[in-house]
Amino acid sequence: MISIKINNRDKQIEENSSINALLEFLDLKPSSVIVEVNLNIIKKDRYDKFILKDEDNVEIITFMGGG
């Protein structure tokens, strides 16, 4: 297990987890979020290859529909 921050909250996740795995764990669709890791926005086409590391700071911005 590794420790990361998600939207300023401590979270334990499995080692070698990708952004896609994290989003799946959080029940979020990659198409409806923007993910920033350590102040860098990660492109959606890298979510499956980007492996999170201990003490990463992750911000997830969710799009909300409405009208």
C-alpha cells in the first residue's frame, strides 16, 4: 500500500495503481474528470500508463451536467 492525497484527503491505495485504477476504485468515469498529479494535469490518454507513487498529491475535478 502507498499513501497519497486525493483532493487534500489522505488515502491508502495499492502499489502500482494507475490513474484509471484509482478512478475505477472511486467509481468515476475518466471522461467526466480532469486529473492533476503534483500540480501537473495528466492527459486522458496517459491515465492507464501513469502509475501513482507514494506521497503523490492528486486533484480530481469532476464535471457536472445540468441545465
